[in-house]
Amino acid sequence: MTRFLPICLLALVCPILRGQKYDFFIGENDWKYHRHHIEFGIGTTNFLGDLGGKDGIGTNDLKDLEWTEFHLAGLLGYRYTFTKWLFGRCDFSYSRLAGDDRLTQETFRSNRNLHFRSNVFEINLMPEFQLRIGGKKGHQYQLNRANSKKSPWRIRGAYFSVFGGLGIMHHNPKARLGNTWYELHPLRTEGQGLPGGPEEYNLWRLNVPVGANFMLRAQRQWLFGFEVTYRFTFTDYLDDVSTNYFNPYDLALYQQGSDLADIAAYLSNPALGLTSGGLPDIATAPGQQRGDPRDNDAYFYVMFKVDYMLMQQDSFKKPKTNGRGSFRRVRSAKPMRF
């Protein structure tokens, strides 16, 4: 379904473009004078993983999206212009991911009663391919006279871009007990790194960002618009849930002598203990399924983004003068003979 996001974005903005009048003549070589861009973004993010979701069997796609778990996200980046259609991007972004089984009415997940939140910091390197879909072509040095009396914030052009690359991210899932949030990684809630348990997961992971944006150009150096980015990850432990229940007594024994012994045992299995037909519930017994290791976790951003294009010093070269405000007379190397 994520492949339809750029199409939906275009369908939203195209009616706006048809009603706009573009009065900005963008030269064919205009990109040469704006090679360096500073980008800012603010928006929201949502998690696609094992916890929370719709009232059905869990999936890791948009069909299982929990609309109440959108959280704040931000972006700061740099973009360099290689050609008029190819850019290189380096972005730093922050987001908060969260999931909670209490938000679903699906029997298994509701009884499981797990939850998490995690602050995610990441750096991404990406090529970006841009297509201009608005504005008129012309000579850039004719702009000031032609448009000096018009509003500087009129829409001068429109651009559609797609991008993808590679990033590195840091996450740290936490769960709440009482009024305190505890880091889940050191608690080894599924016996990670213990005998009989899975391998211990790393809080630093690689990811693959892919997305698209639609930007409008205002004035000479500003662009603004919306961007949608999907993050593929190489881990199923963004929410600290992936495999099977581990014996809580073994977890407490591993934490023996620590104040976290009972906390580790409880947060590994805070199930509600629902029964079926008067029989004890065994769905959360040691060895039973706790998560789904077949699908890695993912998340996505929807952001409002602003791009500021730095003007190069040689963008507008002034003709040399003789120091008194008049232009120098150009003399030929040899006198003309008649």
C-alpha cells in the first residue's frame, strides 16, 4: 500500500496547481546557483510492528495502523545539487514510536497486555531525483524588473521528488510500571543472550528510508511542501517483542540481587490472565508465541518540510566600473587603422 502514497499526494495537490499562476521564470541553469540547501521538517510518525494495531490478527503494514499512536517527529538536513534533477541528501531525524495492546480488541494481543515507547534518532544518506512540474522557463536576470511589484511569496514553481538510501538508527524501547519507565533491553524480556533464549539485539541498527515529496517554490530561495517517508528496518525488536515467552523465574534469577529482578519477570509477561471455558489460560506460558519473528518492524513519517537554498556569491556578477559608477570602456588590443 505504501507505493500508492506518492500517487495520493499528487492527487491532492494537482487541483491546487491548476488554479495557480506561475510568474517566476526559472532558468535552465538556475540549479547551478543554488547547490547548497538547508532543510527543516516537522510532522508525525507511526509504528508498524507487533504491538497494538487493529482488532484482528497483527500485520506489519498499513492495514494494521493504530491511528491514536501518531507522535511528534522532526528533521534537519542538508541537500547538495549535482544536476538539475539529481541531489544528494544527509538528514538527521528524531521520532517517538509507541505501541500498546490495550488499544486493540483482538483477543490474543489484548490478553498479552504489552506496550512500549522508544525515542528513535537516525542519520540517513540518500540520492534524490527531482522533476519540475510547474513554473515557466526563462532568463533568471529578468526576474527583478518583471516581478518587483508582486508578492514575494507567490508560487513560482512545483517539484516532485523520489528518494531512497541507507541510514543508521538508535532506538531504546521502554515500558511503564507505575509511574516509572524502564529500559527493556537490559531486562532481557525474551531471554535474549541467556541459555535457551534468542540472540541479544543491538540498539544501533541499519535502516532503509524510501519516500517522496511535493514542494512548491516561493520567492527565489524558499521551497515548502510535504514529504512521506517509509523506514524499512533490519530488526524485529523496535518494540522489544519478537519470539516466545521466556520463563519469568529464570529472568528473575538472572537479575538476582538487583532491584530489577521482579520488574524483569513482570514486564516479560504482564498478561491479563484471561480464561477460556473455565480453564487456565496457557497462551502466555513459557515457550508460547509472544511476537512474530517472520516480519521486521517498520515505521513511517509524514512531514511538512521547508527547504532554504543558499545563494552562491557568483550568482549575480556585476560589471566592473572605473570607480566613479560608470562602466569601463573596453579598448581593443590594437588601434584600428583606416
